[in-house]
Amino acid sequence: MSRKLILKSFSRDDLSDCQNCPFEKNNKIWGEGNFGGICFIGEAGGRDEDVKKRPFVGIAGKLLTEGLAVAKINRYDNWVTNVVTARPPNNNFHHPSTIKARECCLHGLKKEIAYVVSKGVRVLVPLGSNASRSIGLEFERMGQICGEIYRDSFFGFTDLWVIPNYHPSYLARNGGKDSPQWNYWIKNFVKVTNFLKQR
């Protein structure tokens, strides 16, 4: 018998500066999942996420779910969210309106992270360079920080660790499971689970 999927969600409606956001009237894609110790953070939703109003449900989301399963991580036992809670124009995170939306969303993201940390999340896994820079990491290339373990005062939380990894859309654009980065991507997810076991 399959287990019934029960997910919690977190609305930033009253926490972000939505009134000044160019995406105020767009569909909102709230974070969801459970509190198994990990919070995966993407950059923003795409077409499928906009339609279903859920994070990581398109091609990249399916690849993420499969990759996590290979690393023996149940995505639905953990938290999944995005920096920006709406779909940007043409999925462009660097569009001027998206940059403004990101500024509006960051306060809500901080509150969301505070919520999941209070429930037991201990490791943030920003997926891709945009999410990694949004939480405060500084670097030139994503490859420099993938799989590295950081502990700093991220958003003011002192007992929070960060282990960045590539965004699944990067893998999808480069062959998916046949990508040269696939095994490295999985290895970094395994590092997250091994790290949590030692905490």
C-alpha cells in the first residue's frame, strides 16, 4: 500500500513586501514538504509550477525527485521552496521585474526559513547560483561552492549549515541522467545525508 502524501505548506503572503512586488497578482508558489532536516531552495517557479502552484513539479522538479531518491533522500520528507514565489517573465531570474520581486521576497524567505528551522531543519541546500547568491554566498562559479559545507550567520541563524548544489535545470539542459555532472550531483546530495547523520 502506498503512503498517502501529506505535505505542509508555508504562505509568505503577509510576510513579504507583496504590495510593492511586480508579481503581486501572479500565481503564488509556496514552499512545501516536511521537516526531515533539509530545506532545498530553488530560484523561482517555471511554467508547470505556475499552473500547479507548487514548487519543482516540472521537468527540473522530476529530475530533482529522482536524483534525491538515488541519494536515498525522500524529497517529500523534507522542505522545498524558491527564493521568488512566482514565475518570472520567460523564466528569467535576471529580468528587472524579477530582481525587484527577489528584493520583496527575501524578507518572506527569511521568515520561512525561521519556520522550518523551528521545526527541525538544519541544512539549507541552495540549488544553483541564483539561490546561492540570494542567501548570501559569494563566488565566481557555481562549481567552486558545490558540495562545500558552510556555517555562518545565514539570515541570522547560527546553527544552520549550507551545502550548495547545482540546480536540476542545469542537469536537465546537459543530458539529465547522462550529464557528466550527474554522479557529482548525487554525491553532493549524499554528502548532505551523511552530514546530518553526524550532527
